[in-house]
Amino acid sequence: MTLLEALVALVVLGIGATGFLGFFSQSARAAQNAAEWTRTVAYAESGMESATLGATPRDTLAGWIRSIDTRVRPDGLTELAVTVTSPRGVRFTLRRLVDDSARSGR
């Protein structure tokens, strides 16, 4: 094996290693994004459950912003909208129609 062959082999191995490191970095970013999305959706669902039961949800996640909007529709249903924004700006809105007459037993 000559010095030139050894250098070519090192370059080829370096390019391959760089590709693998890029793949692992991209996979780690994708896992972090998925975890953030899952936490955002779960936080919206917990706020929706509290709002559906008529309770005021407690804000427990530092950095996340949750807002709850309520609108009574002409058909007697109430539309609840829970919007959650993550620290990096990912926004998710969950909407639900609630029949208050059935819930209160009227």
C-alpha cells in the first residue's frame, strides 16, 4: 500500500463518517421536534379537559403559553378552543363543541 492509497482511503472513510454523523444529528433533531410536538398537544388536551369540566386549568409548563377561548354558538353549543405555543414557537389549537345542557343535566 502506498502513501497515496492510504490518503485516498482516509478521505473515503472521512466522507463516510461525515455522512453518518450528519444522519445522527438529523435524527436527534427530528426526535427533539417530535417530543416538543407531543408535549404541546398533551398540554392542549389537558387544558381542554379542564375547560370541558368547567375548571380553570393550571399552567404548569414553564415556557409554554396556553390560552382558552370560549364562544357560545346560536345553536346552543359552546365552542372551546385551546391554543398552546411552545417556547420555540410551535403552535397547536384544539377545538371542541360542548353541549352545556347535556352536561349540566337540564
